[in-house]
Amino acid sequence: MSIDARLAELGITLPQAAAPVAAYVSSVEANGLLHISGQISLAPDGLMTGRLGEDRELDYGVAAARICGLNLIAQMKAALGSLDRVERVVKLGAFIASAPSFTDQPKVANGASELMVEVFGEAGKHTRSAVGVPVLPLGAVVEIDAVVLVRAAD
């Protein structure tokens, strides 16, 4: 089954891949790896903002991480042309805006990690870091970057 068919089966519609907001590019493909710049928690109805453990709860962060995951997949499609070129999600780096007392960053990052497995199956299983930070660009609550192993284009 193609990844596009899998997305349809799951009822997932990808957002438009976001353009960079500063002096960088969205992705770079080098030596069979696609490096994707951090994607913030930009949902269809606006940016998900705040700090977990301060003015936002765990469930909000998990939902924001899933949105970041959708944005990452949209960047994969924009860069590769076809999601069927994704051979393996290698690594996710999750940054979570959180209060010093908040320690559930791994649970938040699961919002994106579980999405990758949902969409790509075994190839979606990856290594990961989940780090708490005091603030993220534009006040986003979550930002996630990725490294993806890709198949050569036909």
C-alpha cells in the first residue's frame, strides 16, 4: 500500500508544507538522508502556543507534537515528491516549551512518534530526543525536526 493510500485510510489530510521564516531551508537531502528543519506546532486553525506545566496541560502538548509530525510529513512530501521514497524515519528531535517542574517531555513527543509509526509502520520507528526548553520561536509549544532515510528517485 502506498503511503498516500495509508494516509487516506487513516483519514489524514496533510497540511501545506510551511515556507521557512528565516535564513534557512526547509530540508536538505544529502547522502541518502533528508534532514528536515524544525516544524513548529502550526495547526490549521493557528499556532499552538504556551508552556506546558505553566499555562498548558500534557494533552495539549501531545496534540501539538502530532501537528508537528504532520508538518514534518508534509515537508517530506514536498522535498521528495512521493512519500513512498521514505525508507525509514531515523530520528526525531523534539523541543517542548515547558516550565522547570514539567518532566513529561517524552510523553509529549509521543504525539509525533506514534504518528510516524501509524503512517509508515515499522519504517516509522525511530530514535528520538525530547528536551524541555523555556521558549520556542513565535511562542510555539512544540518544535520537532527529523532525519529520514530516503530511497533514490526513480
